[in-house]
Amino acid sequence: MQNAAQTNPQKYDAVVVGAGLAGVYALYKLRNQGLSVRVLEAGSGIGGTWYHNRYPGARCDIESLDYSYSFDNELQQDWSWTERYASQPEILRYINHVADRFDLREHIQLDTKVTSAVFDDATNTWTVGTDAGEHFESRFAVMATGVLSVPQVPSTTGLEDFQGEWYHSGDWPHEGVDVRGKRVGVIGTGSSGTQMIPILADQADELLVFQRTPNFCMPAQNYPIRPEVEQEWKATYPERRAFARQSGFGHNQVTNPKSGKEVSAAERLAELENRWDLGGLYMMRAFKDILVDKEVNDEASEFVRGKIRSIVADPQTAEALSPRHLPIGTKRLCSGTGYYETFNRENVTLVNVRESPIDRITATGVRTADADYDVDVLVFATGFDAMTGALNRLNPVGRDGRQLRDHWAAGPQTYLGLTVSGFPNMFIIAGPGSPSVFSNMVTSIEQHVEWIADAIAHLDGNGFDTIEASPEAEAEWVRHVNEVANKTLYRDSKATWFYGANIPGKPVVFMPYVGGVGNYWNRITALAQAGYTGFLLDGRESGSEPTEPVELANQVHAAGQEEKAAARA
């Protein structure tokens, strides 16, 4: 017999799916606007990415003072970060602090997996169902499901036969994993792999690293935050936050406004050395055209390969670790501590599975085309079904029974990365078609949540029930997203998760927007101010004619403002 909660839906103005940084801020913002809100979270705690990714060495690659909420000045003044790049435990403490500080926890329902979301054309409401049989009815459905939230374990033959322990970096046991005295194999050398490998090497008896595609890994240059740096940031937060919102990538990393070709070879080398010393993602700000001009990118790529050769003692290993298949930055740039140095350790072996592919997992380890490797513990650092994985699995049903999975069969289609044609009152935070993974995610989250809150206020203030993207506006935005990407070096880098290439059978379509965070924000703001151009309000076209899309020349760096930052630095 079903209980009342399973038969009678609980009614709210908005249901938010996910309680990571996006879901927490959506809850705060919408409740402050007077809406009743319920957040449904599959995990046993809040934090999203930072709740699940507890692998050794997990930390952010955006500086802590940037990777934080800006919506409350007392919060950003009171909270103190301990490191330049915060670790997973510290970020998780921060998110929990925010939830407690603003009394948000009572509105969040944990251990609740959302299994369905269906729009009712007759009542203009969403019904969200859970694995416990509960149903929630709301006007608005806000998808804060995360862009890197569905771990991808390769369908490698024989995994079920493996007699040791195996884990995925994105679903790490909360109690940790003790690898002391054990032989460990790590498959994958992306962001999580490059962060955990040095730590596992220090703990394990022996470490085998199975690498198919080498990645560029910059030294993080992490260190405890100096008091004077924290004081300067807090004194200038208003200017820094405003700058971040208008910058190319949503943060305060200083971009060189010069082209690589307008300076001498000696100046280029000095700038690349400077970026290496700055660490982290700063290398991609070395020149304004580093992601556009192949020759400039080639020089930066070779500079980093030279650093690898200078660090790694064995020439053959150094060459295997040196990326040559993709321009630097067109696959997610990694940031770590002591990564390349790890391969000088006697207990670490690099297995090049591009030359000798993995054939299968055996009962005792990994079999490649030419050897068997015994391991006690196997770690998959193989990434995620990025950007679309969580929503495709949920598969919301919109108008006239339209399923999102069908609508996205040839690749994700959104308008502005925020909405989907045929899915009224459903909003996506940091979705495909927005800067998302090409930005400081906290900046993009705040921009999206504030835009969504304003859109809801516009509906309520003008007597509208629904808002949705028009098919024409959605198609034009998808075209524009691809047009901008095709003017960069990403056009030749389709073997990455930016295109979904890491998931067998997934359409190879470029998913993020590389037009720049500031340009994107200005555009979505202008469209809203013009009356929500490109949207249908209560099924009727609204707004004035859209302006022409921003040009790539104004994209990645927002040069004028970044010059001011360079001068300030």
C-alpha cells in the first residue's frame, strides 16, 4: 500500500535538483525572493562535486579567493581560506558553512534520487518523482545536477572478474582507501589522475600508471594564503568580483592583452616562464591568441614539453608524458603538485596504453596487448559523462510528451545554456551552451541563478505562467556556439570530453560556450532587458529582435578590462 507522500504530491513554487554550489545558491536566492523551494539531493550530504570527489589530493584549480560566493559581503569578509588552492575538505566545509549560516539545510532533502520530471501542459506544472515514490509538484524545475557528476567507468572486459578492490575517483569512499604496502594501478591521467598519482605513489608499495593520452599538467604552485594577500583581496572584493564577471573566464587571473606574435621571441619565452611560475591555469592567459593562433600555441606547447623533459629523468618516459596530439588548453589543462617528478620514483611505472592498449581486466590486474600487470587496488580516474550525463539519465519530459533524451539525440540543444525549447519553466544551471566548464564555476553559477530568479520575477510581475525558448532562438544559439568554437583551436580537438568523445556512442558535438564569460553575461542580460528576446512567454513570442552575436575577437580575454588588471597586478 502506498503512503500519502507517495500519492499526494508535495507542492512548492520551485523544485531544485542537486545541492552542490549551484543548488545551494538557487535555494538561497529563490527563497529570498519569496518562493517556496525544495532541494532534492541524491547524496547523503550537500556539496555536489566536493561531496563525492574525495580522492587523495582533490582540490580546486581556481584560486580559493575567487572560487567562492560573492552574493553576501559579510560572508566573503568573514570566511578565511587556508591555501591558495583549496582542498576538497575545505571547500566542503565552506559549502556546509554557507548552508548553516543562511538556514538553508531544512529546505534540502538528502538521500533522495530524482527519477522523473514531467511537465503537465494542462496545469503548467512540473511533477518530480523520486526513488522513494515521493512526488513534488512545482511551477519551476531548476536543474542543478552538475556538469561533472556522472562518473564514467569504461566498459572494460573482465572488470567483474577482478578480485582486488577498485574505485572511481568521482565516487571515492568517504572513509578513504588505505594503499600502504599495496600494488596500485591508476587508469587515467586527467585532472583527478594527475592530482592523486603523486600521493598514491608516496603511500603505495608500487604504482602503475596506465596512460592512453598524456595531458599537460601545470605546477599548481600552491601555498598557504599570506595574510597580506587575503587582506588586499577583501579590501578590493567589489572591484574584483565585477572584473571577474566581465572577464573571459570568470576570475581574476591576469591575461596578457598582447598577441604572441607582436612580441619578440625573448619576450615570449619570458612570458611563458612567468606563467609557469605563476602556476595553475595561468599558462592559458600567456597571450590573448593562445587558443586561436596555432603557431603561438605550438610554442607554448613545446615550452611545456621542454619543462617535462627537464624534470623527468628517463627520456623515454618524458616523451611518453609529453602531449603531442592536441594543442595545449584544448583538452582540460591539469594542475598538480609534483606530478612529473613522481615518475622519477623507483616505485612508479608508466604504462603507455596508446602503444599497447588495455585488452581486459583480469582476476589479478590489467592485461595489455603485450603484458600482464598484477595489482591489489585498481583506480579509475577516467572522468565523467560531462555536461549532459545527469540530465540525459533523468530524461525530463516536456510539452506534448517530448523527452529530453530524444531532443538531444544529436547533441545538446539549449538556448543560452539556460533553457530548452519545449520544456517550459525548466532551467539549467551551467548547462551545455553556456561558459560552464570554461569558467570559474562559482561565477557562472551566480550569473545563472540570478538570471533565473529575475526571469521568474518577470513572469510573476507581468502575469505570465510560463517561459521557454523558441525553437528558432535555440537553433540559432546552437549554431553560434559552434561557430565561435570553430574559430578557435578547439575545432581540431574533437577527441576530448568537451565534445563527449570519452563516452562511447555519445554524439561528437562541442558542448561549452567559448565566447567568454563577460560577453555571455552581457548578452543574456541584454536579451532579458529587451523583454526576453528569443523566449516564448505563455507560448507567445516576446522581446525585440536579438542583436548580432558577439564576435570572437571580443571573446576569451575582454582585453581592455584585463589590461587594467595587468596594471593593477
